[in-house]
Amino acid sequence: MRLPRWLSDNFRLKLFALILTTLVYGIVVAGRTYERELSFTVAVDGLAEDQVLVREAPEIRVRLVATPGGFSSLADASRRVIHLALPAAGKGQFHLSDADLPLPRGVKALSILPESFDLRVEKVVTKTLPVRAESRGTPAAGHQVTSLRPIPDKIQVRGPQSVFASLSSVTTEAIDVEGREEDFGARVRFTTEIPFVVLPSDGIDVAVGIDGAVGSRTLSKVAIELLGPHADRASLERKSLQVRLRGPRAVLDELDASSLFATIDLLKLPSQLPGTYGVKPQLLNLPPEVEVQRLTPETLKLTLR
């Protein structure tokens, strides 16, 4: 079979041109670069078991340029981890550059966002904190919740040292007491959620007391305390009052006048100028199951000198 004349004429020259064109195309394609944005994570090396990173590093977004095959080794997220040394004195600011990035040969960074960020490491401590249980719903008619007793009433909590400056107790999820007529027990989880604080994952037992014996009790000679910067300039027409309380009898029986006190906040006066004012005392430190039915007298005369 003979080749067409247009192909056989100057065949060697045409073949050489074809080979040269193929080589040039391969060189051009091999040298072409592409841009891509990838995310990197930050790992802090040197953390001890009793240390925690409380200010986490942000996700690092890096704009990269490379040849087509240059990105293949970065497809695995485990290869996109930036390792940094433990901050001096527990905290420090870091400035990222190309040298900090685990980039393979032939890959360059065009931009890093963010380039700077702060890290803080704290010591992890264990504290014993009281447990506070809560309820929701309404017991059966004529009944009240008389007690919510966590078992145990204190637990060990583990977390960064700074957290415990504001964390004085931990709270359970609300226990449903709707329609209940007698004592029962419940297993509930904790609702307190603070970053880096570890609480028992299996929750805690709570003994719920339900009492149907609700009554009233009157206590006399409940002391009144003046609060405010001008308490030394103020005087009341009387130093005590009578209170009428309602709640579970078992709780009321444990109360006496010496365990209660009423307050008058002088900062709530319409004026801090000398004169006579009508004030209403407020009863404090009552058990949550007990309510105030009446204070006698409801209004007192206060003189500010």
C-alpha cells in the first residue's frame, strides 16, 4: 500500500516536525503551574499530660502554586499539619512563614491566612465542686418537690486552672416531676458545658423528695438588716418583723426566726438626702420550696440623717 503523495513528499522533514512539536508540547505542559487553596491545621508539640491548649489555633488557609503533580502529596490531610513549639511561659504569638509549612519540593505558598495568631497553654487541675440538681414540671395537686439530692453531692472536675475562678458548681439536666406523688430516683447527665472541662460522662444519681403535706407557719422577730453605703446614717422604727410562710411541713418545721433575715437596700431609696422614707423589706435565704405569704408590717418608716 502506497502512502498518499501529500504524505510521502518530504516525509522525513514532516516526521521531524511532528516529533519536535510533541516534545515542545510536553515541555510546556510539564512546566505549567496551577494555583489551589488548601487548609492546614496547627499542632503544638511538647504538651505534657497536665497541660491543655485553651486558645486553639485557627484553621490556616494557604494559597499554593505548583505543577500538576505537586499537589498530589498534599491530598492527605495528615500531611497538612504545621508543628509549632510549646509557647514560652504558657502563651505566645506566632507568625507563620513558608518555612513553617510542610510543603513538598516544587510547591510554594502565595499567601497564608492568618499569618499571626495567639496560643495559650494552661495547667490542668482537679477540683471538687458541689452538684446542683434542678427539676421541671409540676407534681400532683397538693404535692411539692421538697428536695433534690445528688448522690454524691460533690464530684471531681478536671479542667484548666483559670476556669475555676468562675465555676463554683456543676448543674444536672432538669428532672421531670410532672404528676409525681412520691419520692423517686433518677439518673441524669450534666448540663454544665465549659470548653476543656471534663465531667463524668455517665451522669449522676439524684434522689427526688416529693411531699404532699403542705402547710403554713408564722415566725416572729425576724431581724432586719440595712444594706448600703449610708447604713450608719439610717434608722428604722422597728428592728424585726413577722413573716407568714407556706411550704412543705417538713421544711417549715426546720426553720426558726434566727435562721432568717430581711434586708432593706438603701441604694433603692428615691434619694440619698436626709429625710423619712417608706421602705419594704425583702426576706432572704429562704429554702427554694418555701414561699412568703405575708410580711408584717409590709412597709416600714426609715429615717435618713
